[in-house]
Amino acid sequence: MMKKLLLSAGLGVCLALGACGGSGDGKKKDDVPRVFDPFPSTYAAYPSAPTLITNATVLDGKGGRIDGGSVLIEGGKITAVGTDLAATEGAVTINAAGKWVTPGIIDNHSHLGAYPSPGVDAHGDGNEVSGPVTAEVWVEHSVWPQDPGFTRALAGGITSLQILPGSANLFGGRGVVLKNVPARSVQEMKFPGAPHTLKMACGENPKRVYGYGRGSFPGGAPYSRMGNVAGYRAAWIEAADYKKKWDKFLDGEGEQPARNLELETLAGALNGDILVHMHCYRADEMAIILDLSKEFGYKVASFHHAVEAYKIADKLADYGTCSSMWADWWGFKMEAYDGIRENIPMVHNAGACAIVHSDSDIGIQRLNQEAAKAWSDGKRAGIDIPIEEAWQWLSLNPAKSLGIDARTGSLEPGKMADVVVWSANPFSVYAQAEQVYIDGALMYDRNDPAIQPVMDFELGQPGEGDRK
Amino acid sequence: MIRSLILGLVALCLAPVAAAEPVAILGEKVWTGTAQGTLTNGVVVIDNGKIVSVGTGAAPAGMPQVKAEWVTPGLISAFSRTGITEVPGEKSANDTGAGGSPFSAALSAADGFNPDATPIAVTRLEGFTRIAVAPDARAKLFAGQGFLADTSGQPGSVFKDRAFAFIVLGERGASLSGGSRPAAWAALRGAFDDVRFFTARYMTHNDGNVLTRMDAQAFMPAVKGEQLILIEARRTSDLEAIMDFKQENPMLKIAIVGADEGWRVADRLAAMKIPVIMDAFSNLPASFSQLAATSENAARLARAGVPVAIVNLDDASHQARLAAQIAGNAVANGLPFDTAMKALTTVPAEIFGMSGLGVLAPGARADVVAWDGDPLEITSAPVAVFIDGVSEPMESRQTKLRDRYLSLDHTDRPLAYKH
């Protein structure tokens, strides 16, 4: 679905190349700002040996389970998944008897790097709170690659993640999808060709921050939920107009319109090139956003913190969007008051796309456990979902929401070898990620301190990593 | 419906149990928390609010039975804010702290306790039968008085008011004291002097260095060593300073909350018999006071002989229940299972002097939880919870919401008619 959405936009191809060069058709394509990426990915897979993991319980990530299964990794890709695979010559063979193998976990809601550790004042780069519409900011410009949180997430089996700006604003800015590799710059982490994303927010946060969060009565707009919706609509109307001007120009009519960073992002979302990720707790608000998206012709890729998704799981399934959820967070504010432990399995059971997300530098370290809690609570409520199916909440569904599911998120030949070897059933509290491969390269080994990254900030400190 | 499903699953042959009637609770494994260890096919008999016997063999005839995979003592949350805020983000529904109050050490969290608060049942459903509840420090480093309660949700569930004083040092204490650690220590020492010279300073006027008359009075038992003091601190140097202070004031009864870098001073903590109430999830240099945080902190502290209680410091009001998951993770990072169980039962009971709680032993209070699996495992849940021998309802506002929306069919009537 996401893929179609992207390809139909045409310009998505440009994005996949990272940046668009001149193409000699009279108009330079780098004048097309909606998709232009002046900060392209410089990520390249690290060297990997051909590797055969055998005798494992393999969850392929798309609903299949193979007992006594094998996964073959060659050239950074998965080349085979099955039972009787032969190692290619020179391949490293790992006997994973008693262990489980899954696709790497993808967290589609993280603020690592933007709200890094240590959480000192100078590191509060996660939210451009200066106005209710800051679609012009890109969170990648806030990401500090030296955040030790990336390494702890890696130890929890996170191979890709989306960094989002915070939720103060109606439009918080662009998110970015990263490969979870230590790097000197964010460009060295950017998932090559991943679509850009746009963070939006419903509910309490925007109206609190702008309406009555600043000590004066009344503050600015929005002051209420109806103010929120008016704010979205006003911005989308402006963006539609901007998009029309650029479309005309691209059709050869008129002067080149002036660039506007804010509207570039919004127009990209209307165009389908930029995927909309929307913080929205309450069921009734999500229902309004579904209609709002139809009014302006864009699609919500995923609702985030969708604490009440279970109340409208049927509507979410019909529309075809995902819900990114916690297993059991609830009650810390009014819009989280109706959180229940069975939210994720109830959404899944309705045929909607369910995702386990973290929004936390602690939670991201064990999203498998969060899935397990939800899975078992669902089971007790009579929703019996096989583990292999539930694993979609952790890899394939978040990959879909980020438009990268054709390339990662499951163990299928041709896909990136983003793979985790677990010490035991990862739905157990006692299981640990033992080896984490990203594009076939072993980036973390729990049993080998030499293959455990330590960020610059940690060097020379009393800790130097998690377990020194 | 859900309830009947659970009953079916675990073969819970429970005749309607009136308050504190005799029940035999059978577990494939019974973790006692005593020298009896973990019994296989154990039987715990309770009557009249007390545990009568803990052993193996046949259950007494003619007694209602609960059968489950695991049986444990009721879990104890050693540090929570459960029941003193319904919605932390709403000022009107949050009694955890009072930044605008002229008082500090005298603030008694029990005055804000509401047994009807929805997090109480939510916490009970996960096997926690007792909670230590601490106020939050908002105006000064002296947060006030904490209390002990059960999770029955009944009036009178506070069983020990003013059970401990809570104070905050380290970065938070510094900021609450004007901006530095020296300011925090000046305030703490000044407060001790206020109490010690109470008569001279307050008899004729309110003239303490740090505390108001009422605060000084409330802080008095702590200073005299008659009341437990919980002290929040994380950094190694803060922990050393607290231990130095304790050495200067040996009568003090203290326990540390946090101790993210505690493993670096584990031997000294053990030698001084100072227990630690910690969150084993803390493994990030999240501040300059946590640079040595490690997921092995619990294991290393315990190995040195420090009594360790495990809690969730991240969301202590609504998610105190996650302490069992956190303890399970500590096991995965080297803490022995038995020690992890004690971190949720016997150690909190010892820290707070809760006699007859945290263990399954004849004569102990009948706080018993029957589980459908290993209590530290994330996929396990309680099937029955007893507090003082009373079989507690396994229902919360959350389970009612779940049951309402399990089917979204509203062709005949809106879902609001399902209740």
C-alpha cells in the first residue's frame, strides 16, 4: 500500500536516489523542492562474511515459523530461508540450536539523538516548540549520532528506527529513518532511499503548549481541540495552493514559485512522497483525522500512541492505516486514561496494522517484551495469535509504515540481512539479543565486548558502555 | 466472560469465598520466601486472614481450592505513588507533590491517598498486594511523609501512616535547594540542627534555619533514628556522601532510592547494611549522575550483599506493576531468580518493617498470589489475589473497557449500553 502510494507520486524515484540531479528536460529537477534531499544518506553496509545460521527457531517476520530453520546471508542480503540450507564456500556457520532468529526490530517512534543521553538542557533538540506549525524543520538536523541510547537499542535488537520530532506542534516537522549503526554524522545513518516522514500531533499537547502553556490567558492558537483541527486545515489549504503552483510550473507554465520550507514539506505529504505519522491517543480524534486526510487527499501512515485504537479498530482497518502502540502505558494524562493491555492484539484481531513502538530510550531496548506482554494479554482475552504472526508488530508492520517494507522487515531472499539471534524465545523476559546483524554485518555480539559499540560520550567515563 | 475464561483456564475451583474463609491454594511451584525455598506441588492453606500451613502433599479435604502454576506471597512495591494521583498530568487529579506549599517534611502523602483510585486495582491485578507510597519533592528536598497501604481499594487500607520520610539529594536535591549540591547539604544539615535544637528555636517563635515549626516536628522521628528515611541519590559521590553522613549519625535508619551507580560502592553499602531500592532498567548515562548506570547494577549490588528492592521509578504511580518485569530483566542480567523474587517481597518487607508480609509461612498474613506461570515472566499473570485472606476481585476499569470493546458490534445499541 505504502509502496503504491510512493510510486504513484512519480517523484518518489528521485527521493530513492537521495538527490535529484539535472535531467536535461528543460527544468532542473533539483528545483523540485518537495523531494529534494540536500543531506543525502552516505550509509554503506559494513563488510560482512557469508553467514549460515542453522538449527534455530526462525520467525520469518511475515507470519511464518520454521523449527530447526536456517537463514543464509550473503553479500549483506538474505539469500535463503529454510531447513536444509547448505553453506556456501567460506561461509561462517553458526549453530543456533535452542536459539531463535528473527528480523531486526524496527521502532517507528524514537527520539534518540534528538533527546539524547545525557538529557541536559543543551541536548533538548527534539522539538521546535516555537510555533504550532513547524513543518519546515527536519529532525535529522537535531540528531546527535553519539547518543549512547543507540547502542543500548542495538543490544535490544533494533536495526532500524524512525526519529521523530516532538509532539508540541500540530505539524512538528520531518522525521528521519535511520539504520542503527554508530556513525560520525546522521547522514552515515540515514536509511538509503527511505521516504521522508512528517510528524503531526492531535489532542492535548498542541493546545496545552500554545493555548495555555505559556502563562498568559489566552495564549496563541490552538487553544482547543477544535483549534487544532482548524490549524491543520488552514495549513493544508495553504500547502495545496503551493503544490498547485509547483505542479503548474513543472508542467511548463509560469514562473518558478518561491521556495517555502514549511510548505515544501506539507506539499510533499499531499503528494504522497512524505509519509504522515500522527500522534493521536483518542479514538474520536483519530476518526476526525481520517476524514481530514480525505478532505486534503493524503494518507495517514500510522497513528502513534494510539492508546484508544481498540475502540475503532474496524475503522482503522477499513482505512488501511497502522497504529503504533505501547503495550501497557496508560493514565499519565487524560488522553491516555482509557489505555488497556489488550489494545495491540485487539487492533491486530480487527485486521488492522498493529505496531509496537517505544517513544522511550528504555522501552526501545526491549520492544520484544512489550509485544510479548500484549500477546499474552490478548491470549487471556481469547485472542490467540501465533507468535510468528505477532512478530509483524515489531518488524514488518513498522517497515510498512515507513515505506521500507520492500527492503527490510522480514527474512526473505533479496531483503537486507537485518537479523537478530536471540538466546531463547524472544517473548520471554529472560531472552537476550545475542547477535545483531545489519545488512549482514555483525554490529553487536553480547558475548564479545569487542563487538559492542561505545559512544564518544561514554569514553573515559566510569561506565564506558552498559556492562563494563 | 473474561473472568469465566480465566477460571476455566486454571481450573480454579473456587466456591464463592466470603471474607477470610479457609482456602487451599495449590501451586505446581510455591515460592515461599523462607528457608522452605520453592516447593513443588505445594499447598498453602489460609484461614481467617492468616496463613495456616505451607507444605506439600494433599490439600485438606472439604476446603475450597485454587490451583495454579505458581503461588507466591503478595508482591510489595517498595516505592510507588500509586493511589495519590489519578492522572499525573492533571493538577486537579494529582496529589503527589505541592510546589506551592510552605510546608515540606510535614506533608503526609496519606492525606492524598484515595483507595478508589483506578491504579490501585490495576496494580493489584498484577500481583501487588502492598505498596509503599512516597510523596514527590517539589518545593524543597524534603518531600514529606510516606505511608504503607494494601491494594484492596477498601477504606482503611493504609496500614502504616508516616512510615518513612522521603528526601531527595543529588541533582534534584541540588536544584530544589537553590542550585547546587552544597546548597542541598546545607539544607539537610540545617534541618537536622533545626530538629535537634527544636526547643530553643521554635518554642517562642518559628525560627528554624531551614524548616518551619511543623516540618521540624514531622522530621523529628527521622532525625532521632525512630523513623526510616528514604534518600534518592544516583551518583557515586552522592552515595559516598550519604554514607559519610550516616557514619556521623549512626542512629539514622536509611535506605537509598535509585543508586544507579550503586555497584561502585556496593561493598561499603553492604558493610553499612544500607538497603537499596532501585530500578534495574536504568542503564543509560541519562544524566551526569548516571554515567556508570548498568543493567547489571542489581546483580552486582546483590553479589556484594546489599539488600536490593526492585521498583519502577519511571512511572511509579500507574506502572508500579512493571517491577516484576524489571526484576525479570535483572535476572537476565545476572541476578539470581531467588534474589529477584526477594527484591519484590522479603526485602521491601524488611526495609519497611512489614511483619508477616512478603513470605508464605505459617502465621504470616494471608497475602497470596496464584499465577498462571513464572511470576517474573512477562507472559504470566495472576489468576487469584488474596489480601489478608480475602479473595480480591480480578477486575479493574481497564478490564471493563476491554470487555466492552472486545466486540465492536453496535448494530442494536451503542456500546455504552454494555456494562
